[in-house]
Amino acid sequence: MPGAAVYPGLDDWRSLPIAQQPTWTESPAFEPTVKELSVLPPLVFAGEVDVLRSRLAQAAQGKAFLLQGGDCAETFEAATADKISARVKTILQMAVVLTYGAQLPVIKMGRMAGQFAKPRSSNDETRDGVTLPAYRGDIVNGYDFTPESRQHDPARMLKAYHTSASTLNLIRAFTQGGFADLRSVHEWNKGFTSNPAHSRYEQLAKEIDSAIKFMASCGADFEALKTVEFFASHEALLLDYERALTRIDSRTGFPYDTSAHFLWIGERTRELDQAHVDFLSRVRNPIGVKLGPTTSPDDALALIEKLDPNREPGRLTFITRMGAKNIREKLPNLVEKVTASGAQVLWVTDPMHGNTVTSPNGYKTRNFDDVIDEVRGFFEVHQAQGTFPGGLHVEMTGDDVAECLGGADPIDQEAFLTGYESVCDPRLNHKQSLEMAFLVSEELRKSL
């Protein structure tokens, strides 16, 4: 898929209203950067994207479950082997628990290798009377509060590309080279459940242990369980970057956005007549859309018509982010009307974004109990509707940071003073992520 894509309608977005974009098109570095990106090798391949679409189709039909997790906003500085391996390890650990609970394949997907851009509620930030452009992610500008750092720099797109490439290279090595061996991953989880704070999950861990031993005694081919499929995803926010990495597949003649396997449209950019929805309607990648509590059934049906006119299972995922207080009230009508339309979308819960609060000592945080309550509400709604709760989308890290309150091994606000590392939204730490997996596994066992 060499070179920049030329395809009918692929640039129609340029004439439409567009939100959340940097102010860098007048920079002398803009055109050379876009030109270089347009001829660099793809980060992912069309065949891999097609495999993911088929996996998501299985999930939309209730035959698989999606686990999507990773940083709120990746940073160039944190793209180290240790931090990447910790994130992958945590997702693999969660996936083993969820696989056992669901008795279904779990599709493993990282918010990784491209999640460098973030939408902002304001274009500017003011500190001590000084106003500068808001931090929009490392692909746009720097986090340091200086005029030089906060300037929008298109050359950062090249840094994002190369950091994504090295991250994907490491992920592929980890997931294909024995690091993902089922037996090793389960041993890591046994270490988690041996902690007295997590003892309530020990019984489930023992059941998984017995299942693995049974498989071994039956002569199961553990060679086949040493590797896993792992897919990359991010919010398709910066259309200059996404368009430059779009290629025409020589097999099918269709455009693929090769920056990631899976791309999603955020709550702030899902307007039907604007640029993001138009552009992503024209690429063959599976697409997600974030749906907040103000989403009407008509909104959802119009998005289906625009993004999935052929009603292709695996093409469209609705990622609901309602908040624990809204999920049981707002979600049922959406699910009912979408189901009645005959569309077969994949329903996934994002229990993070609707539950953000400010701690008494001034940190942006989330309460673990609220996050879990939204997950439970999501399952309750689908159980009542007779539909399938198809996945979990979480902001998490493999590190033992302190950013979200609570959990069985609780984080309090005083821990934020030394353990808060996120440059954007608060993430579940390693222990909280695994606790969530055990709790969701229990919900999955109830619903199946």
C-alpha cells in the first residue's frame, strides 16, 4: 500500500466543519511533515485490520468479548520497554480472567501506539495570570507550561509515528515471543490473588488453575497458547495525521487508515455533518463512536446509517460513557431502538469518562466504586434487553500509580501527592485493573 491514498470522497472532510484541531497548518513544517508521513510504511496492515473486523463481528454476535485498555494520553517519554510491557502484561492478565468468566474468546486491544492526541474543553489554559495554549497531547505540543512547549508543532506528528512504530514492534515481540504464554500470565494473577486485599478472587483463580491443569492432562497444545493477537487503537482526532497515513489496499482497492487497527470518534467530534464522521465513514477500519448521556436514539441511528450503511457486523462499535448515575436510565432506550432497527453493532462500556470528579485536594480523579457501578449497570441493561454486553473500554496502566480513589487495596487522596503521574485523565493502576477484571468476570458469568 505505498504512497498517499487517492480515492473518491476521501478528502471531502476538508470542506466540512471540524472540531478540536491544532493551529499548525500555517507552519512551514506542516506541508513537509504531511508529505513525509504520506510515504512512510504503514504502521498496521490491511490484512490485520480485516482480521480484527472479523473478530469484532463475532463479538457483535455474542461470540466474543472485547477488552480495550491503555493510557488516557500516551507520552513520548513513557514509551519505554518497561512501561509498554507492564501495560501489555496487565491487559493479558485481565484477558485471562475475562476469558474464563465469559467462556468466550477475548479480543485484546490496546489504547496504545497512537493515543497521543486529546480533545480539550478549552483552547487555552491560565496559570497565575499567564494564558497559553492547552496541552493537546504529545503529538501536538508539550506538557510543560512554557510558550515554547505549548506551541503547536506539526513535526511532532513524525515523532508520534516513529514512537508508535517502536511501540508496535515491542508489542508484537511480546505477544508472539512467549511473553503471552497462558500459563505464565495465570501465574502472575495467582500472585495478585495471594494478597489478602484480593483474597475474595482467590476461588476464581483456583478454578482457572484447575482448568489449565485439566487442559495439560488432556494433552492440550500449549504451543498454540504461547502467542496472542493484540490490536492497536486510538481516537482518530487529528485528521491531518490520519489522512496522511491512509493507504489504498492493493488487494481490495479500498482505503485503510494504517495508523491503527481500530479507530474511534469521540463524544466531542461525532457530529454527523462534520469532518470526523465523514472521513471515518470512508475507510475500511472498524470504527467506534463514544456515546454520552445526551445521545438520543435518533443520533445513534443516524450514525449507523452514515458509518455502517451496509450493516456489516464488526464495522461499528458503540462505546457508551454515561456515568454511573445515568447508565440505567439513559442506555435502555438507545439499546432498544438500535436493536429494533436491525443493526448489529457491538456494545462496549467505557466506565471511566462519565465518572470524573475533582478530589478535595484538587486532583482530577475517579472513584473505583463508581466505575464498577457503571459496569454493573451496563450489564444489567443488556440482560434486561436480551442483548449482549460486548466489551470493556478502560483507561489503565500497568504501573502502581495513584490516580483513582478506592479499590480493595485502596488509594486515598493523600497518595496523589506522590503517585499521580497522568498528564491528562486519571487511570486505574495495575491492581485496580485486575480487580476490575475479576469483578467483570463475575458479571459475565451471571449474564451467560
